[in-house]
Amino acid sequence: MWLFYTIFGILVIWAGVSIFAIRNLLNQIEQHEDFNNELYLAYLGVYDKIKAIDIRGSFEADDEVGDIYGQIKRIILKLANFTGRLT
């Protein structure tokens, strides 16, 4: 009989620890998702402002500025693909 209570006690402790760990991991995932969404919106805002400034396309056509413009655009697209949203 003592073996039953010992095994039952171990299983209850294991279940409690597992529930605590899973809850903790879910909270961390939600925090990372919120951070990714905020970061995506920030990059998207920067990209929209850059597009508004460069109405004629002169910045994008310039060598140095166009390279930075292209890098920002690639970063935004990578982040959009990572978060599951496409611009």
C-alpha cells in the first residue's frame, strides 16, 4: 500500500511541476509574440515614412541611400515573413 501512495505522490508532484513549467513557457511565448508584433509595427511605420519621403524614388535610385533603403526593406520583409504577415 505504501508503494501506491509513494508512486501517487511522485505523480502528483510531477504533474504540478509540469503544469507550472508549461504555464511559464506559454507566458514567455506570449511575451515574445507581443514583442515581435511591436517590432514589426515599428519597422512598418519606418518603412511607410521612408516611402512617403521618397515619393519620386530618388532616394531608392541613389547608390548609398538606395542601399540603406533596400536593407531596411529586406529587414521589414524578413520580419513580416517571420511573424506570418506579408506587406
